[in-house]
Amino acid sequence: MWIQNRFFKYAFGALLVVLILFFLGKVDYLFTPIQQLITILFFPIIIAGLFYYILRTPVDFLDKHMPKTLAILLMFAVIIGLFYGLWYFAGSMIASQTNNLAAELPQKIEQTVKFAKEFIRSSNFEMISVHEVENKIADYLQSLFDSVSQNVMTVLSAITSVITVLLVVPFIIFFFLRDGDKFLPYLLHFLPRKHKDEGKRLLKDIDKTLFTYIVGQFFVASVNGAFMYIGYLIIGLDFAIVLALFVVITNMVPIIGPAIGVIPAIIIGISQDPFMVVKILIVLTIVQQLEGNLVSPYILGNKLHLHPLTVLLLLLAAGSLYGFVGILIVIPLYAILKVTVKNLYRFYKLRYSE
């Protein structure tokens, strides 16, 4: 039956989420106080949740051989040691490249605009106005420059606030790791006795889904960033380590993340050598092939069962309505919604088939 078709189920689920996001966007003024609260808590909770899922498995292993508090503190020491080692060997390089990139970015974008103008003048376009196209591209690149400049200032301003907020993140992680196993019984306490088993299965499925997505996507993004860094070094691209770190951040977003991640590299590449763009695209293609055929199948597999079209539609809808925050959280939210609906449907069938 067509209603049982897998594509129909994916499309219906995606459409449902899009409609919910759309209607919520129409009455966003009702959620302004909540939105402000979420904005304050969002990044600390996300960062703490990320480390919670990464550290939970080793902490659970150590908990079998020592008190949990000691196991958590030991893992904190390991993390601090790793960050210290990274900063010791690469910190000065990252800081130097970041400062140089921030200082040279306006000049790089101006060189990109100049290259675009020269490319248009040297090309033979017969059916269109070269002057008009030149002006439009120049205007677009100028607006891109203004946007990048504003975003850089916003990011730099946000970094100051984030540093302050990050001071509380270790405490959040600590309590997540120490009391995380109490969360499930606490939620089950609100369910009727006859539904506790069903609720327990649902919450465990949600937890497994979040673990698979967050940890898997983090490791995939990290591996992609490492591959891109190696590729940037091979082709001789300036600011390789900073551009690769940007790739790690954007690759947390599936499908469109890799394309967004190479935009700064392309801007730098054009100003360095126009042919560098071809090299960057070759590196991106090779890395995407490695990810699609080796990294993602090994780390993520197909455990979430998300159709690429569904992911793309969700990202477009969430991005247009809620910006970067929407893009970042829409996929795990959809995965949770899908698991919830799937379990509720199974519960419904079990109840009414008896």
C-alpha cells in the first residue's frame, strides 16, 4: 500500500516538521522570552551534552573499577591533558594564523573582487551586458564582504561571552556524567505504571539516537577536518590549520556543511592563486569521497535512516526560520521526533491488536 511506502513516511515526517517550524515562526513574538533564555543556555548545554556523550562510555567503564566521581575527574584530567598538548604543539600556530587571517581578510576579499572583474572583462559574453554582470558580481562580493565583516565582529564579540559561559560548562558536564543515570527513572516517575516499560523503551531509543548522531557527527567532522588540513598543506594553501578548523565546525551540519566550510578557503585561494580554487575543489571532492565511502559508513552507518532529501529540506526550512541555531539542532530534533512517532505507532498497534 502506498501509505506504507518508506519514501512517503520520510516525506510526511519532513513536511510535518516544516509545517510546525513555519507556524511557530508566525507567532515567534510569543516565544521571545523563551528564545532569549534558550539563547543563553543553548551553547553551554550543547557543548556539555557533546562531551557528556563522548565521555559517558569511558566513564561507565572506569566506574566499574573506581568511584564514579573519581572516574569523572580522571577523564577531566585526560581531556585537559589533550587540550594542553594540542595548545603546546599547535596553539601558537593557530593564534598566529588567526590573527594574520583577520588582518588580511579585507585585502583578500578586495583581491577576489578584482579577480572577478578582470575575469569578466577578459571573457567573451555576447548576449549579456558585461558591465551589468560586472557590477552585479562586484555588488554581491561587496555585500558578502560587509556580511563577513559584520559576522566576524559578531563572532569575536560572542567569543568573549562564550569564554565566560564556558567556565560553567565543566560543572554541567560533571553533573551530567554523575547524575545522568538518574534522568531516566526521574522521567518514568511521571508515567502510569502500565506505561513505564513503553516509556523506558522510548527514552532509551531517544538516548541511543542522540548518542549515534552527536558522537558520530563529531568524529566524522573531526576526521574531515584532518583530511582537509592535510589536503590544504599539500596544495600549499595559506592559513591551512584555521581553515581546517572552520571545516570541522561546519561539518557538524550534514550535506551543506562541507560546501559552507570551503567558502573561506576559496576566498583565500583566489587571492593567493586563481588556480588554487581548482585544487581546493579537488581536495574537497577527494575528502567527500573518503567520507562517503569509508568514514561515515564505519562511524555512523545508516543507523538514523535519514533520507538525504529529508535532511536537505529540514536544513533549508530551519535555516530560513531560525538561522544557524536552527540548522544545528533540526536534524537531531527530527531524529527524536521520528523515533517518538515510530514508538507511539508501535504502542498503538500493540494495544489495538490485542
